[in-house]
Amino acid sequence: MNKILLAFMVFTIVPSVAIAQESVRKILKGKIIADTNDLEGIYVVNLKTERSTVTDSNGYFSILAAVCDTLMFSSIQYKGVKIQLKAADFSKDLLFVKMRTLMNQLKEVMVFQY
């Protein structure tokens, strides 16, 4: 009798707990905020699922994600940003991401007249 009860518990409770641990993916909408107006072409990558998207000319994006996923934002003209998503991020209409302009300081500039 104990073996039957144990087998019943293993086959009914354990699978339901395993399924409950799987996170539900939703479409997350967001907007990039930066000091410049050139917000088109910024890559948004979900590092967990390896899905990606690109921002439009106004800096808006949408990507499939879940709680605890990490999003990476990268572009040539901006410093890269990584954000781990929380449940509160999905309750908002838009996720706002602040990006800083990447500036390269040159050590020397040479000007030649041809």
C-alpha cells in the first residue's frame, strides 16, 4: 500500500511542481532614452533565449521575455547596458532604459595637407 501511495505522489505532485517552475514569456515593450535623437538600430538581446530585436527610429522596441531574463542593449554609439527583468517591469506600459553616449578620446590627431 505504501509503495502505491508513494508512486501516486511521485507521478502527480512532482510533475506539477516542475511545470510551475517554468516561467511564462510575455512581450515586453520598452523605449530607449539617451542624450541624442539617433535611437534607431540599437540591438536588444534576451541573453537567456538568445532572441533579439532592433529599436525603431524613436527608440521603441518589443521582445519576448520572462521574469529573471537578462536583456542586453548594445550599439556602436552607446555604452552597453544589461538589465535583469523583475516582475514590476512587466506591470508597466513601457520599460525605460537609459543609455549613455560612448565617446572615444583620441590621443593624437594628425592633419596633412595634400
